[in-house]
Amino acid sequence: MSTTVVTGEAVVLQLRPASFVVRAAGALIDAIALMLVFLAVVWVLAVTILEELDPAAAQATVLALVVGMLVGVPLAVETLSRGRSLGKLVFGTRVVRDDGGSIRLRHSLVRVLVGIMELWMTFGSVALIASMLNERGKRLADMIAGSQVVVERQRPVPPPLPGVPESMRPWAEVADVGRLPDALVASVTQFLRNSRSVPPAARHQTASRLAAQVAPFVAPGPPAGAPLEDFLLAVVAERRNRDFRLLSRQQERADAAAERLHSLPFS
């Protein structure tokens, strides 16, 4: 489920909040990475300077290391990466402000400090309860900081289908393809995108079935002997071309009307 956000510049954004499972998995990766770094640093200190320090100095050093790992490292990573971390990079998520903008230092600081309590001290139980009660699945730190974790990695847009086949252009120029239902257009488009990966027998059977469904909605019918897939491609490509021309004309009329409105004198 996506959330519509209007920024201060009147730009409409579609933000898809990350699910709790994805956020929890990302947080687990971050915690494991942080613990490994912590253990590595402790080991280096243990074999170098900790044995030479008195107990009080050694405890102070370890305490400073813990604070640095729980506060300093997450704060630096999240701030410098503009809301990303190792776990978020793995799962394609990112922390943003509630208005969709990049988080600042203060947002990260609030998230880190509150996270010590709701993630580390309570083993994530407070974050779980808060996420279940919030409609956007936000944990307590996000509610206080005014931030949220959203899905940043989107599915790539498939390339457009080819144009009307050359042999079908005379027919497409005069054919009526506007009555074709949108659901049927979507089915034909999906078939044409994936047809090369379909076995020949199943490909021919599917093309025949779709052509039989499309034929009642177009006039005149397909030319005699026209390949089924060429017929299907001609229908959806010509329909796309006509929709584009219609939208272009509508936009031109709207731009012309706006230009005439701006040219009128106002008192």
C-alpha cells in the first residue's frame, strides 16, 4: 500500500512503507554487522592497550566504545548515507522524512537514541508493538523523529512494445480498435512481452485464443492470412498510438487555453 505525500514544492510523491518483516530483517543485519565490528575492535584493544591500562581506565575505554558503537556509528552511517544502512541497502529500503525528503542529523539522532531503548534494551518488543499500532507501521523512533522507512527499490519499467508491423499498417490505419476492453489489452500486452519464452505449441495456442477474444472488438477483421501475433501487436500498438495522439491534442488545447488566460489583462 502506497502513501501519497505532497511536498512543500507541491510535488506529489508515492511512498510505499516497508513492511515490518523487511524492516526487522534489515535491522537484524545492521545489528549483526555492528556486533562484529564491536568484537573486532574489542579484540584489537585487548591485545594492544587494554592490558596496560588500570581497571578504571579500561572500563572507561570499553564504555566509550559501547557508546560509540550504539550511537556514533549508526548516527554517522544513517546521516552520511541519507537514510540508508547495510540492512536497508540489502532490502532496498530507506529512511525519509514524513514529507518524503532526506532525513537530517536531528532525525537520525532521535532515531538512534530512541532506538537504544526500543530495540536494544527491550529486544525489539517496543518497536514491534508500536509498528502494529501505527497505520504506516512506524516504530516509536519514527513517530518522534517524523520519519518513516519506505521501499526505495522499484521494479524496472518494461520496455515498450514495437510499433505496428509494416504488413499490418494499411489495415491498422482504418481499423476501429477503440472498443477493446482494457483488461483484454493488458492480457495481450503481457503475452506479447513474454511470447519468446513460451514453447511454440503453447505460444500458438495462446495467440489463437487471444485473437479470437480480440476479433469481436475490432472492425474490419484482420486481413486474411495475417499472422496471429502480428494482428495482436497491430491492435495494441495502434490503440496505444491513438491514445497518445488524443492525449497530445488534449494537452495542446489545455496549454493554449492557459496561454490565453495568462494574456488577459487583470485589474
